[in-house]
Amino acid sequence: MMTSNTTQATKKQYANNKAEHIGSFLRALKLKKARYDFADRVIYEETLRQVENAEIDNLIDIQLDLDCTVMTDGDFRRAWWHLDFLEQFNGIEGHKIRDGLKYKDAISKPYDVRVTGKISFNEDHTCLAHYRYLHEAIDGFATAKFCLPSPNMMLYPYLRNNRTYTEKLDEYAQDLALSFNQAIMALYAEGCRYIQINDQFLAYLCDENYRAKEIEQGLNPEDLAKLCVEVLNKTLQDKPEDLFIALHIDRGNFSSSWLYSGGYEFLADHVFEKLTNIDRYLLEFDTERSGNFEPLEKLKNSQADVFLGLISSKKEMLETSDEIIERINTATNCLPLERLGLCLQSGFASMEEGNKISYDTQWKKIKLMNRVAQEIWG
């Protein structure tokens, strides 16, 4: 049975929170321009920080007005939801590549990370200062949630097959887990009590086409799924009892496009039954690409709750309350209503370019999410 060492008092603190966004929001043109100007050496870093701080302060005010009880900084200090974080570890560096990542209907900027040496946590990682600002800005009137990529994001073939760890996959996985564990503990020391881990590699394993490619390379996808669970379990081993952990499984999110298809069936026996110290799952269910709710039955004996990502962050069209409620009622065939919650399918801007929706629609979707949750759970 999947368990968590999180105390009942901590779980109770979040029990009444039945609606949650995934973290990232559309950037204002002023912020985008400041980031581009800084990259072009037109402005100093101090000027960029002032713009970022002002935009984050404004976002916090908006989240408060919309009755969000869990708040983020919108990823406003990041260009990417994952690369900015990863490239600051010792042994990992960001670099320009020839071609961007191909999504279903878009191509990202040509930039990625690579392994250059033994991986370890960098005590000067900017995530600590970024969380510190968020924590102080929220000032206790809501929960500050900090989002970080999963260590499993470093398990893609082109990353795990590196010169530093040649034929040392176990050592590579161990170093990833230890480094991320240290990052989490450093954030905890700054006062962070809610961390959301975003894992796209697990969605990669949901897609039968990519599993087939792994088989072609001589690897069993089942073994990779087991490795993912092992890495996350070691990352969260001995976590503080008052630290709440959410896991978001994301199928790709750039310019309203996506990377992977496939339901959660492949992951159910591994992730849903053997992953420990996860208090909340934030799962995409906005389209048929995500499959049905049946794999959630594997979580019946767990202590984690499940938030259903039924509201798209990719589409301008606004969902209706009736269709959301109907799908939640369908999900109760797999898990009881009290174990469920409602969330966005993904972030609005996992990368700084953002999805193809308007600011107005972004806030309407947050309002819709909170309104439906209030109607169902009170």
C-alpha cells in the first residue's frame, strides 16, 4: 500500500482545499520585454528583478481576489518550467541545440540541458531566493506552493546516456535522487511546506509509441517505470512530516500543444501502488488522450487524494459547470468523492511564451474551477 509520513494535522490543513491551479500563468508583455532586454544586455539584473517582483506581487493579489488558497509566483522568474531549475545543479548545464523540441503543433526554442559531470545540489541555487520572496510576499494569508521538475526529467535516453555515468544508471539515479532531496530540504529550511513535483517523463511512459522506442533500444519500459518510482521514493525518503507533496503528471504543454498520449494504465501498478510520500496527485483528464478514470482504482488503498485536471489550460473555450460535474460524478465510480478535487489540466504558461489563450480566459477558468469546487464540496 502506498503510504505517506505526512501528519494528519498537515493533511487536515489542505483537506478543505478542493480546487488548485498547476502553478504557471501567462506573462505580461512588460515582463517578457524585461527578460528579453536582460538577455540582450539592455537592462541590468536589478531592473529585471524589480519588474519580476512587481508582476509577482500583482499575481498574488489576483490569486487572493479569486479565493485561491494555494498560490505560486506563476513561474514568472523562469523561461522554462524545468530547464531553469535543472541547469543550476552541479554537473548539469544548459546549452543551445540545433532544433527545438517538436510538439504536436509547435516547436520550442532550441535549448536543453546536458550532463557534464557528477550531479549534486548547488547551494547557491536561485530557487531558494525565489521561494523566499514568494513566502514573504504571501505573508501567511495563503499557502505558498513551489513547483519544481521531477528528477525523472533527467531519465530521457539522450540525458541518461552520458559520458559521466556510462553504464552506471544506478549511480546516476542515486545522484539525481540525493540532489533533489537536498534541494527539497533546502526549500523546507526556507519555510516551504508545499512542493509540487512536475513529471513529464511519466507521461512519456504512458505513450505506447515512446515505450516502443525504448524497447527498440533494448530497455524494458517496465524497468524504467520501476526506476522512476525508485528515484522519487529516494528523493522523498525521510521528508519532514509537515511537508505536503503533490505530483503532477504532464503530457507536454507549449503554445497550446502537447507531446504525449495515453492513459494511466501502464503507470497504475507502479506509480499508483508503489510510490510513497505523495499526498496529492494532480492528473490530466481534459481530453481522450489522457484515458479514462479506471486506473484511479489502484489508489483506493492509498492515503493520497486525486485532483482531476478537467479544465484545459490550452483552449480558449470555457468549459461548462455541468460537464465538469458530470465527469467528477463519473470518477466517483473509482474513488469516493471526498478523495477527489478539481484542478487545471496544466499550467497556462509552462514556458514563458505561454499558451494560446487570453488573459481574460485564464482568470475565467480559475473562477470556474473555484466555483465548481465550492458547489460540489462546499
